[in-house]
Amino acid sequence: MSDSTVSRVSVAKTYKLYVGGKFPRSESGRVYPVTDSAGKFLANAAHASRKDLREAVVAARKAIPGWSSATAYNRGQVLYRVAEVLEGRRAQFIAEVAASEGRSAPLAESLVDAAIDRWVWYAGWTDKIASVLGAANPVAGPYFSFTVPEPTGVVGVLAPQESSLLGLVSVLAPVLATGSTAVVVSSADRPLPAITLSEVLATSDVPGGVANILTGRAAELGPWLASHGDVNALDPTGATPDERIQLAREAAGTVKRVLTVPDTEPDWTAEPDLSRIRRYVEAKTVWHPMGV
């Protein structure tokens, strides 16, 4: 048989979820096809279910004590290691962003570089949060009064639908920098950069459960995330404006914080600021008698 008559059947990649530092299949067994901006098939992604989301929340809650009690310097070093691994897989991220978002190679390269720089920026803030957001309060009496920022806890994140990597990094990194843990629902139609990011997290120093990444539909998983009693805050960026109203109603039952986000997806290339870090800390004020 000549080479010209031989055809090869390509093996389609089927990706898994990232929960608790491991890569389980969806318990439902559901997958959905992922295509590039031109409609060409790229891979299959796991379609996370409600049970998958519950498992991710359990993993995130279990990881809270170790991650939040680690020194700020240590968290910064761990997050900086993630940036190092991101840099090592830069070429893969560029290819995936270009395919997923229909970007030119130079533009995809600039977006990936911005995402890596953004991760480094938040890593550098970990040991400065207490100094900037904390305070020694003046009081009229023989007391010390201190305000200390503390992590919110488990944060549910509906990742941006359009910006598959830079937007994802912009909503995930500040959560981890504060000492909180995250359950992320990635962009439904552009999940490949999020999947590769989960592989980066698994091969860096981030403890299992600190960041959990699910692929699926925000419209399906968002309400369950909003109503879950063990989730302390919700970032609904990846939901539509109408869906955010319903998510706020669902979250009211457990009195969780729901972040206010603009109706249109923001410009993720804009310079970051402390606003996202402020969203994921609670101010704890302590009074202590002098001389005791």
C-alpha cells in the first residue's frame, strides 16, 4: 500500500476537570466539543455537573486552613512559581488564545504576556495587603485598636466568557493572593487556556483544592454556586446581566457577598489596581487593653 493511500485517524483529546489537585472525569460522563473561532474541532471538554461543583467546593473549603494560615510571603512565592510555569508554557498559551479567540499571533502573544505579568503583579501584593489595607486605629482610652484584613473564604468565580486567559487570570489571581480559595467555572466556548492553566497549577506549588477549575456552562452551574451554603462570595463576571440578577437572588438565601460587575465585559488589558483585592478580604478589628 502506497503512502498516498494511507490515512490516519486523529485521536481527539478529551480533557477533565481540575478538583482538589486532581483531574477527575465529570461524574455525569458528559462532554462537549470545543471549536476554534472558525468552527474547527479542537478537543472535547468535560461538562461539569452539580455533583462536580459540590466536590470542588468541598475541596476548596478543606484547603482554606492551610492556605489562609500560610505566611503572606510564602503565598507570594507559591504564586510566583505559577508565573514561572506559565512562562515555560507560553508558546502553548499563545496558540490556544489565538485559536480560541480568533486573534492574530502577535495579539495573542501580547495577551499571554499580559496574563503572566498580571499574575506576577498579584503575587507581589500578597505580603503588602496587610500593610495597605490594615490600620492601627486612634482611640480615646487605654486600648490598642487594630484592623486586620482576613481572607473571605471560598469564592465562586464565573470566569469571563470572551477573554479566555487574561480575563481568567484577572479574576482568579486576586482571590488566591488574599488567602481565599476558588471554585472557577471557565469560559464555556473558550475553555482550553483555563484547562492548560489547571495543568500549570497542578505542576506548581499550589496546594490541591486552593484553585479548582470546572468546564461547563455558567448558566447551569452559576445558580448552584450562588446558593451553596459553603461558598462565601461570588464573582458573576461570566454571567449575563439577566443571569446576575437571578444569581443575586439565589445568593441572598445564604447571605453571601456578590460582587458588582459591569454589564459589559471590562477591558482586561487595563492596568490592575487594588479594587479586586479589596473585594476578597474582610476587615477584622481587634481591641486590646494596654499593659496586658
